[in-house]
Amino acid sequence: MINVLFPSGYKCVVCGAEIKPNVFSVCDTCFKLLPHIAGKVCLTCGEPLFSDANYCLNCKNTKHSFTKCFAPFTFENQIVKLIHNLKYDGKKYLAKPLSNFMFKCFMEQNLKVDLVVPVPLHTSRQKERGFNQAEELCNAFVSHGFNVNTTCVSRVKQTTTQTNLNKVERKENLLGAFKVNSRLDVKGKVVLIVDDVYTTGATFNELASVLVKAGASKVFGLTCAHTMLNKS
Ligand SMILES: [Zn+2]
Ligand SMILES: [Zn+2]
């Protein structure tokens, strides 16, 4: 009976149960268990807030080059697994459902953007991985007819992995990492930068500052997940 109701081969990307096709590719149970960000968030970085403040501790004391970042999930539980599977196990098919979650989150912000720019990888890193996960996470924007530009900026510095670096080290590590190849593409434009995870915001800051210097009028950021650092 179940095989008659549900077309075979269509599975929840979290638990593997057979499901009816849906844009998020998750079953109802897993959907509910995902670490959705809902409620009050930092007006700058999108971190969930548990106080009356409008900004998290990090953003209260730091000036950012981007206007605002947001994400549908916190970087916890199954989302960590899905993003790791996408990035390190080459499970590219996971980008589509994750991208659909990100697109929904973007639409809820009511923003008008001219250009969508995935955070570029250095060519050697991209060669090693075979693809750029940030670019794959833009695919819902491609299907909705957005101007997704993968060539206007490139990563010119091979940075060491950020994982074990603190906030200051991450910032230094990224200095000079990005270069705008085509000022014409970004001049006067509202840009949305897309990446998989927001951690300290160092990547967004560095890329946004390069884009603003090249004439972008405003820069927003969208990630699949936001790492909880402050718990403020
Ligand atoms: Zn499931
Ligand atoms: Zn913040």
C-alpha cells in the first residue's frame, strides 16, 4: 500500500524514510526536529537572541561591512551532519533541499537584491573538492531566475582552515583573500553573499568589504546555518 501511495526512491534526506516528493526532501518528523531559527535574532548577524537586546554581544562591539546576515537554521544536530555530508562526502544532491530552505528564509526577509554571489573557494580547494558548496547552495536562486554570479569575485589567497582559529585569527587569515574581477558587475548593486555556515562573520566581513570598495551599494549574507557563539 505504501508503495502505491509514495513513489519509490524518493527519500527523506535525514532519516531515509520514503516520502512524497517535497522541495525540502525531508519527512514531517525530521522537518520538526531540524534546528529552525524562529523568534528574535540579532539584527546584524541573525543569531538567535534570548534577551531583550537587539544585537548579540559580538555585533554590539564590532562594526561589520555587511548590512545583515540571516540563516534558516542554527548549526546543530542534523544540520551539521547534512552540511558535512555535502562538503566532505561529496553528496551534492543535498544542496538542493538545503538551498530551498535558504531561499524560503531569504523570501521571508522581504529584500530586493540585484546579485547573488556564492563565497568563492580558492581554485586548488575547489579542484580538491570537485565543486563549491556555496555555489551549489545557490541553486534555488538560479531556478527562481535570480542573477547568480560565480565569476565577479575570486579567492586569491589560499587560506588555512578557519576551524581552529579564534575571531581575531580568522580575520587576519582572511585579509586580502578575495578580489573583485569585475567592478562593472557589482557597482551600485545590492549583493547577497551565500555560504554554508556563518561562524564569526569574518568571511562575510572580508568579502563584503571588498564588494563595497568595488562599489556595491549594500551587502547582505545568507547561510544555511548559523553557529551559536554568544548564547546571549
Ligand atoms: Zn525523516
Ligand atoms: Zn550578531
